[in-house]
Amino acid sequence: MPMQKHINILKKTYFIGFVWLLSLLGVQAQQIKLTVLDADTKEPVSYAHVKLEEVNSQEVKLCFATFEGVASVKITSCSVLSVQAMGYKLYQDTICASNSSEYKVYLHQDIFSLDELVVTATRTQKSLKDVPVITQVINAKEIENKGIDNVQVLLETALPGIEFQRHGTSQDIDIQGLGGRNILILVDGERLAGETRGNIDYERINTADIQKVEIIKGASSALYGSQAMGAVVNIITKNYHQKFYVELLSGFKTNSERNFTDIKAKDPNANLKRNLDRGNNEHNLLFGFNLKSWKAKTVLSLKNIDGYTLYDTDSLLKKFVDYDTIVQAPRNTEPTGIEGEKQFSITQKVSYQWSEKLKAEANIKYYNRHKYDFYEEDKKHDYFDDIGYGLKLSYDNLKNFSFNLSFNSDTYNKYDYKERLSRADLNYKDRFLNPKAILVYKWNNHQSLLGLEFLKENLLTDMFVYGQLIDKRANTYTVFLQDDFQWTEKLSLVTGVRGQYNTAFEFQFTPKLALMYAFYKLKIRANYAMGYRSPGLKELYMNWNHLDMFMIEGNPDLRPETNHYTSLSAEYTQNKFNASVSVFNNAFQNKIDGQWADNQTIYRYANTNRSRLYGCDATAKVQLGQFSLSGSYSYVNEAKRKEGIRLSAISPHTANAQVAYRLNKANYRLNVNLGMRYIGTKDFFVQEDLIRATDTISAYYPVAYKGYVIGRVAIHQQFYKSVAITAGIENLFNYKAPMVTFNSYTGNRRLFFIKIALKFDKFLNKII
């Protein structure tokens, strides 16, 4: 009997185990269908990112929803489901294997983009609301709604304290009082070769291929190295998830003016005149596929910009107060010509996904640009081209470890294009070679980062020795560390340090510290960072004759610029209201600037004494039903003085305001946007030789350029997620500067525009 009893117990045990095993196998085989919908319109949300993390094993599975918002996943036990899409709040829930095989996920609009994942602030993915450094984001939807076609307008209309000014024939950026030499522009996290006064060629950035732009104001040299003293702007290009996709975008604007109405057949400058009146239009074609492990994306772009002229309607009244002298300058009757352009670019990206954890990417890009000026006599114009390529290997174990290995090469060239010979003569070549390795490890409440980087720059130009193309080089070796520590539920702390050695200078050490404390609806952020900038090769070695007016000389004894940046900010979010205010102080040492010598016949680079910038930013946004209102204000004070006289031409006060109306219906979306940008009065002093009866002296007179407002309106309509039409007006109030200078508005008159976007992914994925 006892033996039989044991046998019965064993039989029952085996039976229960068998049933449990069958149950387990059933769970493993269970397919779950997720449908992702907009909570307001109940329309499918296309290509949402779906993540499943099993509660017990912490195994992670990733996928994307289809155009119809459908995703199929398998679950073996209870899992945490996370669903995210651009413009929507993060959705999280726990789902378990059960009899239910279908789930509907409703996503709510994220009107302040606080759940958007960003990478620039810490070089790791974090939601915007959790980043300890205030990061501003402009996403593709905003660009599309406004019909913006260049990065200058994009940045100026989105944020206060950002201004582009024309210097000679190129654009200079200014953010919180700092110019291009102290602002780092990245595309997909990579540097761009070629600069003029520290400014990249902004026309290289194609707004039709922008997924989002992340902007960090303040020093970020600990993460990004030289030049990241005042701000980092990271342009992130589009990433598609459709099986097949084709997107065609075309835009047209009214002409600024017709410069030449009667071009003779035998006119030797006929081609130049036609090119100056090319019209304002652009055409972009984006296409590619995602098939199993392979992904590819191709972007083709053509763009034409017509030239136009600006005339002064006023002149300066120069009051030399110290010498009781007033001079009425004559009005400049010569027009200022703004060049016409023809641009072309092509980009190809290919990636291969070995598994969910390992991926390899490659890209190659080519760009060229003709710039047609109004100076007919020299029979030439400026021509630029760029070729770059990159390789990247990424590994992520989806738990606690990841690394990225990358190599990027970028070569930017400038030429004199001889129009009669159709020949381009090289006069400038700048090349970057930039391999990097970044490792991220998560442990306890820490996320630690280790980075290794090498940057090689070769610059070939005739600016080192007049009439000769001479090559100069610089190498930079870098290691950087960062730790992101979630100290408590409310307090997070990010520390970092960078060590950098440049072959022209000694070792440079730059730390940073950022913390964020969250309570109730408020987030307090405090930030300290040291920044630096190594002198550029032109600043070190230039010896260039500037149009026979003066010489520009480099200085091989220059030391790197350094700065200490501190900021304190508060952000408040309550339902449909968001506001933030921040104050900052930026103290510089050894700032590199030009100084006049030998009776203003030589302009020589030198390290100046200490200087300081300080100011504040404030923003507010509110959603009122289908309307949204936003406003922002920036104040900056630059203590750039000489003998107690203010020399800075920065506008201390800038502001942006925006009113938007949106309507979402089944298969139809409408967005109306009215934006205004205010640039405040610029008050400063100018030094000039004052000719008197008996002698000539150097004296100062005050200049005041009055503030102005630039308006912009756009109406965007989308039909069936496949056709979009945007129409609007630029420079709504038709503002024209009374005097055209480096410090005045040099934009176009009032222009009307229309843009058409056609997306064929829905059609292609149905027939293929």
C-alpha cells in the first residue's frame, strides 16, 4: 500500500507538471496584436515605437507599428509595455498572457514634448522632462506645419536669443551673445568641416530631412570638446520605419525682384544674369526601404535662390560727443547685393541589423553650391562642394551595456568658378577625420559613460601665404567620462570631465556638474560647466591680404579660450500650461579677438583680457482647446567695453510669440500658425578717425539701430496622411532696414510661399 501511495503521488505530480508545461508552452506561443490609436481622433498612429520588457527575466523586445498602427508581439509572461510616438506622451502598462489576444493602446498628445527622447544633453537617451540641462527641441512636425525651408529661419523663429547676421557674403550665428566660433553645430552628432569666422555652411542643412533639432545653451565642452562654449545645436536627420517609402516635397516662393528684364543674346554676362534671377524653389525626394535586416535611405535635393538688392533709405548722424562735433554721413546710394544660389545634394544611408542588439551603418553624402554675386566685371563667382562619409557599429544588450564605434570623414572645398571657362579653381580645402568610441554602462542608479575620440584637421588655403596653397594640420586626442546618478526619486546628478590634448597646445581639462530636483510640478536645474576653444588654424597662421584694404595676421602664440558657465533654472508644468525661467553667467578668459595695429592696416588675432556675459531666458506655453499660445524672451548683456565705452553690437532684448490653431479630423488635419520675432534696439559705440582742421584723431560716436518685428504666417493642411499643402507669408509686415550693415536685417521683402508634400508609403506597402 505505501508503495502504491507513492506511485499515485508521483503520477499526480507528473500530471500537474505536464499541465503546467502545456500551459507554459501555450503562453510562449501566444501572439498579441496591438493597435495604437490617437486618443482624440481614434485614428491609427503610424510607426509608433513598441517596447516590451518581461517582468521576471527583464528580456527586452522591440518593434515598430505599421502605417495602420498595428504591431504584433509575443509574450511569455507579464511584461511592461511602452509605446512612444513623436508628438505623443509615453504610454506604459503591464500586460500578461491571457485569453485576450488584442489590445488597443490610446496615445495622448504631448503638447510640450516632455516625453520626447533626447540625446544631446548627456549623449544618452533620456526623456526631455528628465534631462538635468534645459534642452530645447524643434521636431519635424513643427517644421512641416510652418513650411520652413532653411535652418536660419527655423532657429530664429523657434527660440529667442538666436540671431543670424550677414557678414560679407556669409551668415554669422549669434546665441546669447556668442558667435559661430563658440557654438558647435552637429548633424547626427558629427562635426562639419569648413568654416568662416567659425560658422559652417548653413545651406548644407536640408530642413526636409530633419527629424528634430536639439539645442543646449551654455558650455558643453566636457562632452563635445572645443567650440562648445556657448551652445550645441544637434540636427538629427529622419529615420523611417516603413517597409517601402517615397516622399516628394516641392516648395515655391515669389521672387524677391526681377533684376534683369532684357538680357541680350550676345551679352557676355547673360548666364550670370539668368542665374541671379533663378527664382525661389526647392525640390526634395526621399525614398528607401526596411526589409528584414537591411535599411536604406536616399535623399536628393535641388534648391534655387534668387538674388536681390537692398538700398539704404537713411544715413548715420555721427555725434562725437567728447569733441562737440556732429557729422552727417551721406546716404549710401550703392545697392547691397544679396547673392543668388543654385544647390544640389545627395545623401545615401545603409544599415544592417544583425540582431536586436547589434547594428552596422554606413553613409555617404555629396553637396555643391554656386553663389552668384552682382559683380560682373571679374567673370567669376564662389563655388563650394563637400563630400563626406561615415561608418558606425552599435551594440546594446538592451539591459545595462551599450557601445558605439564610429568614424566620420568630411571634406569641404571652396573655389573660384571661372564662368567663361566653366572651371573651378580650388582656394580652400578643410578636412576632418574623426573616429570615436563611446561605452555606456548602467549599474544601480548610475549610468556611466566613457568616451575616446581623435580629431584630425587638415586645412589647405592661400590665406597662410599670399598666392600659395599651403597646408596646416592639427591633431586632438580626447578622453571623457560622465556619470548620470539618480540619487533619489526627486534628485538626479550628472558629473563629467574631459581631458584633451591638442598638438599645438598643452593638455586641457574641463569638468561639468548638473543637478535637477523635482517636486510637485516644479523642476529646479543648476548647472556649472567649463568650456574651451582651441585657436583655429587660420587664427594661428593666417597672413592674408583682405582686398588690399588691410592684412589679417594670425598669432602662433595664442592660448586656448576658456570659460566658466553657470546657470539656474526653474520649470513648471501643470496640465496644459508650461513655463520656465533661467538665469546664466558666462565668464571668459583669454578670449580670442582681433586687434588693430599699425594705423588700422593690420588686423591681428590676440588673447584679450577677461570678459563676461550674463542674462536670462523665459518661456511660457498654454493650450486653450484647439488654440495654443507661446511666448519667450531673452536678455543678454555683454560687457565688451574699451575705455568704459560699450562696443558690443548685440541686441540685449529679443522675444518670440506664436499663436497656433489645430483641427484634427478623420483623414484631415489643419494647422494655422502665426509667429512674430522681435529684435530689440542695438546701442553701441563705433570708433572712427575724426578729421579736424589741424589733425586727425581716433574718436567714438554712438549708434542706435531701432528694434523691429518680423512676422510669419503659415497654413498647413494634411489629407489622408499622404498629401500635405502648406501656404504662407514670410516677412509679413514687409520690414526693410533703413541702413544695410552687418548689424541690420538683410532678409527679403514680403514673400508668399507654397509647399506640397506627397507621401507614397501607404500605397507602396499595399501593393508590394
